[in-house]
Amino acid sequence: MLIRAIFALSIVCSTLVAGANAPGVIDLPPVLIIDGDLVAWESAHRLPAKPLTRAHILKQTDWLTTLAMTFLTNKLIHQGDIPPFNLQHASSQIGFERIQAYYTQHPQRFSSVSQVSARHIHLNTAAQATRVFQNLQNQANFTEQVQHFSLAEDKHQPDPGRLPDIHVPSQGEKPLSLLEKICLFQIPGKISRPIKINAGWEIILVDTRLETQRAIQDPALRREIARIIARSDRDQWVKQSVLKAIQRAQIQINPAFLTHPN
């Protein structure tokens, strides 16, 4: 909040002092001064590809906050106040109670699809697929659309368009086709948009999807959760360290940036 207030005040000042800005400015002075160090606007992550005006930069309060936090994080690392992170050691210190609690709180993260039951409509062209999809969006019956339009042989079976039950193959079993793989990720009861597969188009409807919960007794799963917790602990610790550094730091907009003729 303190940083946001400083930036907001600086933006008001810049409006009063600087006036209009020419578009496409590239050569600008460092935007921030932090504890006497000049911090260039190019130091922030995820910069847009094209040049920004000074006014545009000053409006990005979230981005300026990120710039300050990035600078202070790097400074803490350089000073040794944020030591290197050893994930293997940190995760080995996570006790079973925390692992079990995380597992209980995030069950969806540790389930896997065991079996899917799905139907499909196979079509030759994008135009055909769009037409059938629109019919389905207008409440047309899926089975009837299979019977009328699908070009697959399974349209003639007792349950038209039904694919064999799909499950993730065990080692040595036949690999899944691309159509079967896509079925694993569809939302049950929701008709897919037309999907181009090889030379044709598919519209898929998954009727049921069974999921299996991975067992907490699995040592590999416990190690996976321990690593997740260790990374989270590290991230929180670094964030708190940087926030404390921000509270101690003297942060201001560089006067030379505000008065730059561009």
C-alpha cells in the first residue's frame, strides 16, 4: 500500500510537471531510485515488445511495484540474505502431518482418470462439423445427429457413435488413439466444439468419467506433495523478506525521469 501511494502521488506530480509525451519513446532515464540506486524501467519482467511512453510507464502502478520488488529481491540474493534453495533437503524436512493435510485439502490435484465412456460424430469437413455443432447447440438430439451425419461405422451399432470404454493403458497395452486421448480431457455432459483430428473432424460427448484418487500411502506421492509444500514455504518466506525490505527502503520516482523532455 505504501508503494502504491508513492507511485500514485508521483503520477499526479508528473502530470503537473511534464505535460504531453511523444509516442514511442525508447531512451528514458531510470524510472526509480531505491536506496540511492537507479533502477531502469527495462529491469522489470514481461515488458511489452514495443517501446512505451513515459506517461504509459507511470500509469502502470502494478508494474512499477513489480519493478521495485524485482530489484529488491535480486539485491537480497546478491547480499546473501536470500540463500540458495535446496529443494531436496527442504522437502525432506516436511512432516507427514503437513503432507496429509495438504492431500486432504486438495483432493482434485491427486486424482487421475481411470475410465471414460464417450460418443462421437465423425465428419469430413469443417463446414459439416460447424453445421452439426450448431444443430446440437440448438438442442438437437446427439444420437439422432450421429445417425444422420456421422461418417463412422459405429453410427450403425445399437448405441450409435459409442466408442469402446477408454482407460489409460498400462505398460505393454496398445497406445490410445488421438481421439481417445482427447476424450480423457473432456468435461462429462458437455458437447465439444468440432476438433480436427487427422483428415477429419470430431464432435465428442463424454457421458461418464471415472477418476481414481491416488493413495497417500504411495511414497512417490508423498515426495511430490512434500516438494509442493517446500516450494510454497520458500515462496512465502521470500515474499515476506522482500516486503520487509520494501518497508525499510527509500523508494521514489527519479526526478530526471519526471522532467525528461520526452
